[in-house]
Amino acid sequence: MRLALAIGTFFILVIHGIVFYNQFGHPWERNQNTYFDQAKVLAKTDTEKAALAARRPRIEQIVVSNFGETRVDRCTTCHIAADDPRFSSHAEPVKTHPYSATLGDYQKDGKWERRHKFAEFGCTVCHDGQGRGLDAEYSHGRDEYWPDPLLGFTTQENWRKDFAPKLKGKEYMEANCAQCHTDTAFAGTALVTRGRVLFFATNCYGCHRIEGLSDGTIGPDLSDVGRKWKLDYLWGRIADPKSILATSIMPKFNLKDEDIKALVVFLKSRKGRNFAETEIQRFKVKLTGGAELVQATIKPVQINPKEMVKQGEKLVLDRACTACHKLGERDGGIAPDLSQEGLIKDSEWIYDHFKNPKSTMPDSIMPAFRFTDDEFKAMTAYLVTLKGVTAPPAGEAIYKNYCLRCHGEKGDGHGPIAEHLDPYPRDLTKAGFMNSKPEARLVNSVRNGVAGTSMPAWGKLLNEEQAKAVLSYVQSSFTKEPRREVKPHAIPEKNPVATSKESADRGEALFVNRCAGCHGKKGDGKGPNSLDILPKPRNLRNSFFVNSVDDKRLFDSIEYGVQGTAMPSWIDYGLTHNDVGDLVNFIRSINQKPKGGQHAAAIQ
Amino acid sequence: MAVNLKRSSGEDSDGGKTSRRRMLGWLTGVGLFGSAGLSAVSNFVFIKPRATYGQPQRFSVGKPEDFPEGTRSVLGARGICIVREGTKLAAISTTCTHLGCTVASAETGFACPCHGSRFDPDGNVTGGPAPRPLPWFQVTLAPNGEIEVDKDIEITPGSYLTL
């Protein structure tokens, strides 16, 4: 017992001793003593020597409040010779900070003068790192949880080995230079400017918002991305989005390393607000949407009418269209195949879709990109020349060639790009749906497409026989139930209720009561129950679709339901022909406004 | 344990050899009092922080050319007055030694606006409640050619840095 007590107390003493030693024997004290000793040797006058002799190691700090939050930079505690020109050839940390003309340092009477004085700027404004740290690991930000490691110099243990070496180098500091030097022509921030150009050239702006530059809504807002994320994360997200977040829908752009570097530096420079900005400048940017900067950044291609197709091709291939779409060998795996675009769409549709994707496809997620009208025309001219290859005769081959991308390998509608399409591709394994529709309607859907959806008209590629062949392949491989004779439903030939405001109002009241649960109060298919239903309830504000179907089909769908979907047969729930007539009038009334076509006149 | 106690107490009586019990007692004592002592020392040391979040006490005020000969420039934010006489240079505190107000430069030297203390151009008290003259701080010429003032080091009034 006594022995244990003795050993225990002795042990405590040792621990105390170690703590004491650590607290009073800092490496920085040794660094400072080294500096004092060497400076004494270099000192020329006795007063200088005496002044050095009087100095004791202590924590040196620079308090800077001109750049955002007050910074306390204690870097000069170790790097004590940073501003002493006599130590330029010594080893770190007791070494002069290099003078550099590119930083604005200048020579006067043969002596270097700094443009950015440390007393005014501190250290972390440019270098990042943890200013308050007094220990190499923490102050350099090597700590995993410190968000700003010494820019371009320090890589961290947990960073991906294949990226880490690319994240070294002082170029990354340009991101911090750009906090004050916002001028796009500034030579010191060439990478930021290049990154900004790439942000537009690779169409990042289509999905991402950056205050004062772009307003995409599909991806996260990047206005202060530089403050939130480290270099390696930004690099990883650009180089290979899915490697960091498996559910990411960001396409892989296959950029070159130097392009990724420019983008990373540009993104790292987005910190919400620049030190150099004044309120009035911010307000101006807000009013104009940053038009000045955007205009200076986007360089439109001059389109020569004779070489339109060629220039269009170059635009389509260079401007990352294939990051989402498929075109020949290139496949972004997000959006439909463009290989036979010229046969399934016409130039009006393509041009309209370019100008405003939602004007031709109400639920398209494709962003409206900022090309000039001439560029859009050239791209349209190129796309209509795409004819693909001659369709194979066999049903299976046709399905694999054209249908699989959306409807999936198993025909269940979960194709590789299905999750990005709205409406979702039809589940072809649902025998209830497939067998309740007459073959003529299915052939019609294949050959003429379904208006307002991603189902294109395959008529120019597939003739009647080929359409039937692919349908019989679907029937035998996916639906797997023999077709039955469809019993004709007792539905009126034409709407028994005349179109009128009163009828539409009655229809709306009925709609809110009976239909809004799934189709939503606005009829946009986003009712509270829609989340649990697949296929999703139809968006009844999709004018292209609603206007493409006749009253008879609406009556059929409402009164007898749609087999294989959640739409019940409302005749069993007490709706009369007249009620349905009111509903149809209401649905027609919310699709009055003709949409689309407003841009198409431009390409005549 | 009981056996142990008995045996050690038996050996305790012969004075010459240090017994096991005594040895352990010493060890325990040294350990306990040693760590208590160290903690006490550390506590006293930590009463005064090694760094505070104020502006640094040692700072550079610019080149000698910034202070033309024969001028007295008050640097309000730094709390000092740089006095340049010919090739000589000094830094005098502008914090009143009475209650810490910032003194203003006056024709006769310095005048404190709070309680009317008066100082001559060298900082000596000429009137008012101030108990001590204004301190002079060490001024050195840094290797990069700038003037460095160290407010931690007070020097005897009247000693100048010769450029």
C-alpha cells in the first residue's frame, strides 16, 4: 500500500514536471533564442546588441481588424525573422519572408520595401492557417478539423493520396489575393479569372448559384463555398463528384488537372463577401445581377452562317453538353440520348428547349444556359443533323438501343437516367396498365411520343412493324401476361357539360375535394399523397400533355381509373358524367394559355 | 500488510539505516509536496497571461523619414508620441500616469484633459494630480529599416536612439 502510494505520488510529480517543462520550454522560445543569438552576431552597433540582449522570448502577435473578423496572427512568434532582411538564406522558421516583385514589393535605395506590410496585413489573410496557434501542427492547420490549412502548402493526413500532391503550390493563394484584388484583369489572380471563365464555359452556372454571377438552383449555392470547404473536398467534388457523395447528381466533367485547379482556386475565393467590397458595390451587383462581370467573363463565339453546323458541333462538344447527355461515345448518364436528335425533334422544338427548357418540357430539370441566340442557332443546326444509325429490325435490339436508357434493363422504368426525368418513365412490367390500353394507343405512344414528357416520337426511326416488334418484346419479356380484349367503357362521346366559367368553378370545387390529395390543389401533381405513389400523379398543368389528349381519354381515365397506377375509378365513388364533365372543363381551363413556340420564330 | 508494518516498525529504532518505511515516506512526501509546489508555481506564473488580445506591445511605426526633424507626432492608437530632434529619436507614452487618460500634446509639453495634469516636453510632471512622469519606451531601428517601439521596456527619460 505504502509502496503504491509512493510510486503513485512520484508518478504524479513526473507528470507535473513534464507539463511544467512543456509549458515553459516551447519550441518557439528556442527559435526566438536562436534568432537573438544570430542577430547579435550580425549586429553592428553596441546599442543594437544591448537591445537584443534585453529581449526575452515572448509571444509576438499581429492584430488585424481590416479584413473581416479580427485576426490574431502569432505566426511571427516562430517566424521571428520574417521581416529581417539579413536572414534570407537561413532555414525556416527563422528565415526572411521572400521579397517578390509580383507581390508588389519594390526596391528603394537598393533595399527591398514590402507592399503588404506584416503589421497591416498579418499573415493568415494571405496564407490561411490558424493564426492563434503556437504549435507547428495547429498553426499550420495540419489538424484535420481546421478548415483553412496553410493554402497550397499543407496537405493533411486524411486527404486522398491521389489528390494531395496536386493541392500543393502557392498558386492556391490567389484565392486569397482575390479577396481584395477583385479586378478581373489583375495579373496576380490569373487563376481566379480563369476559374471564373471556366465556371461559365463548363456550364457550372446552370446548376449553381454564386451571388453576383449566376442563379442556378439545381446544385448547392456556391457563394461562400470557399469558407466552407477545404481544397481537397472541392477538388474531389469537381474531379469525381460521386466519390465523395454517392447520391450526388452532379455530372463528371472530365476536366484537365489545370482546369480543375483554376476552378478550385476560383471556388476557394468565393467567401460570401470580399474585403474590398463596399455596401454600395454589393447593392449595385444585386441590382444588375453582376451583369458587368458576367459580360466580361463570357466570351461568345462569333457564328459564321456558312459554318454553323461545324461551330455548333464544337459548342455542343466543348461546352459540356455531354456531361449530362449522351452523344455517340460520350455519355453523361443524366439526360436523354442526343445521337438521333434530328429524327425525334425538329429545330423549332430544340431551339425553344434551349432558350427555355421548361417551355417545351414543363418539368425538365435542364437549366437555361446563357448562350447567345446565334450560338443556340448553331447548336440547333448541328443537333438536327444527328440521325443516329438505322434502327435494327428486332424488338430486343430496338429496346436496347432506344428504350433502355429511360425504361431500364428490366423494363420497370428505373433506367439509368430515369431519376432525372419528370414524368418518370412508364413501368412496362405493370400488366394492369399495359393490358388495359389498346395496342393502337401503345404504338401511337411509341411512334408519336407522349407530349410534354421525355418520351419522344420515334416515328421517323421506327415504322409500324418495328414499333409492334418492340412492343411484343416488351410484352413477352417484361409484362409477361397475354393481352386481353379490352372491354369498351360506357363513356360519353363528347363532354356533356358545355364549357363555361360556372362549370369550371364547380369542377375546381370537386377537384379540391376529390383530386387534390394526389394531384395537388394547383393540379401540378404534387399533392401530399404524391410522395408515396409511383407512377407519380400526372401534372395537370402540363399543357403539352393535357392538350394532346382528347376529352374521351380524360373521361375514361377519371371514370374508370388508370390501371397499374394509383388513379381509382371515380365512377365507383359517386361521380356522374356531369361531374366529370365539370372536372374536364376545369382541367382544360387551367391549360388555356398556349406555351412554347415564342422563340421558334427566330430561327425561320 | 500487518506483517510489513510490524517488521518495518521494528527496524525503525536502529538509527543508522534508513528503513523501508522511512524511504517510502520520503518518496511520498517529495512526490506530493513537489507536485503541489510545481502546481503552485505554475498557478502564479499563469496569473499573468503570456499574450492578450490587445494590440501588440512591440510594433513598428514606420521609417525614420516619416518623422521629420524637430517634430513631435502623437500616434493616438498606439498611445505614444514620437519625438524627433535632429538625428535623435524617442517614444514617450501618452497615457497619463494618474488615471490612464490619453494626454494631449500642448505647447508646454503634454496636458491631460481629465484632471488637468501637466507635463513638460520630456514628460516630467509640472502640475496636477499625476504621481509620476510619463514613461519613455525603448526605440530600436529594426533590420528592415523601420523604427520599432517596445512598450514593454521602459528606459530612462532623456535617452534617445541615435540614427
